[in-house]
Amino acid sequence: MNPISKDEVISKIVEVVRLPLEEKGFSFCPKKKHCFEREDSRGNIAVYNIALSKKRGYFILHLGLAVCNKPLLKKVNAVLLKAISDEEYPYHEGWDEKWIANAIKQISKNDYLAGITDWKCFKGEDESLEEFNNRFGIWVCTFDDIEEIENWKSQLLMSIEFAEKWFLTAAQNDEWIINNTEYTALYLLKEQGRFDELSKKYEAVLQQARLKKEAELFYKHLLL
């Protein structure tokens, strides 16, 4: 059994990324112990997240980026709550009142706007996937001891460079949000009275939606 604990590994990672992130305006979240956050003038909170799990003695690391916006998502969630409370919402037989209440609770506190979990989007235009993973594979990896990973510290520093590149554009204006989100995009288009674009965006959202009826009901209550 691997004697190294999750907290020890996260502490090692934090030790490397803390100063360069703080220099960019991020603050470590002591309660969560695995992420750094930075708020901007638009109410966006940029999140650099260190997700670490331990299975069968080895570690699985997955770095993630996110942008949260509580004021904006509160408005979007209000519409979504009306949608899932609609009598037409297709609840499954196994979804009892407790399950539904929990779903409503989760939606009510959701402030997630957009994020990155697949860092291959930072791959160079002429770079193969293998080449990219060779120079930056730490974004998702397994190990017994993080010291086993070649250049792990420099790879973590590289992740900060990629993160800052993404955060410089992510959710910095309404057009980015409209182009990169679904329900939030629909909400903004409706609020701005851009109804032709709203109709087209809805068709695109509906086509890709896993829960098509939910998307339909969201659109219905958005327009009420």
C-alpha cells in the first residue's frame, strides 16, 4: 500500500503553483485545499482546480479550469428551476421526492459558467498529440509518487501559462458566453432582445442536448 497521502501530494503541488498563481492575483482556498480563485470586475471567479484521487494505492491527478459567476447563474438557475418543476418534465419512476429535492438544491447553488477539463485544446497547431502529451501530460495522469513524473514542476508551471491564456478570454464579454455556453447563452440573448439569434441558438442547443425535454422546457419558461 502506498504510504503517501493525498494531502501530502496536494501540498507538493500547491508548493509549486502557489507563488506564480498569487502573482497573477489568485488566492488559495484554505477550506477547499485544492484550488485557487480570482475574481474580476464582471463578477467572474476564475478557478484553478487540483483534483486528486487515490485508487488501489496509486494516484489519479486531473487539473481543471473553470469560470463561475454566481449573480448571472442565479438568474439562469431560476429559469431552470421552473423548467424542472413543470408538470411536463419527464421524471423517471425511480426519482422520488428526496431525489428531486436534492436536484433542486444542486441547481440552486450551481454557479459554474464554463471550464476546461481536456487540456488538448492547448496543443500546438503543428504538434502531434503524442508530442503534446510528452511535454505536458500532467493535466491528467496516474502515479505512485509525483516525483516519478519527468519535469513535473515545470509542467505545473506550464499549466499556469495555459490557464492564464484561457482566462484572458473566457467569459470576458457576453459574446464569448453566448458562443461557449448553452442555457446561459439563451438567457443573455433573450435579455438583450436578440430574438433571431435566440431562435438559432435554441435550435443548436436542442440538437446537442442530452435532455431534450429539459431544453424545451427551459426555452418555454425563458420566453414566458
